Amino acid sequence: MRRVQKIILLMFVCSIMALSVGCGRHTGITSPDQTAWLSFVGNTKGTAFVVDGGIPTVLSAHSENGGKLYQTTPGKHVIEVQRNNRVVVRRTVLIGGQQTKEIRVP
């Protein structure tokens, strides 16, 4: 009888251990990169752009990304594209994280 009780106790302990190991859950938080991009297409020769009234940035065709893709922060922005000190494009855009907003330049 004692031997049967030991076997039952051993089986119970083994089943509890097996269940507790199998019920584990790994959790983690993944946070996407909070970067947004502006893409300029069309006639970008001799143009510069301004984001939210900041410093003008020249659209260069000689950079490694072709001069038409620029990093910014997600959110609402006012984009101006200037050529010969005249505004040729003025747009208010809403860009989410990990998104690229295309700006067409005439």
C-alpha cells in the first residue's frame, strides 16, 4: 500500500511539474521605430524644402538615396518646396511612424 501511495505521489508531482513548465508564456514589448520619411518626386532640380518653417534643405541629386528621401518625425507637418526663392508646393501632411509621404514637385 505504501508503495502505491509513493507511485501516486510521484505521478502527481511529475504531472504538476509538466503542467507548470508547459504553461509558461514569454512576453515582450516591441516598439516600432518612430521615424517618418518624406519622399520628393518630380522636378526636384534646383529646389529646397522647408518643414514647419524651419531651415531650408536643398534637394540634392548627388546623395546616396538620390536626394529625394528625407527623415522626419511622425505627426502633422507643413511642407514647403521652394525654387528660385518662390514657393512651388505648400502642403500640410500627417505622417505616421514608419511611413513615407510622397510630395510631388511640379
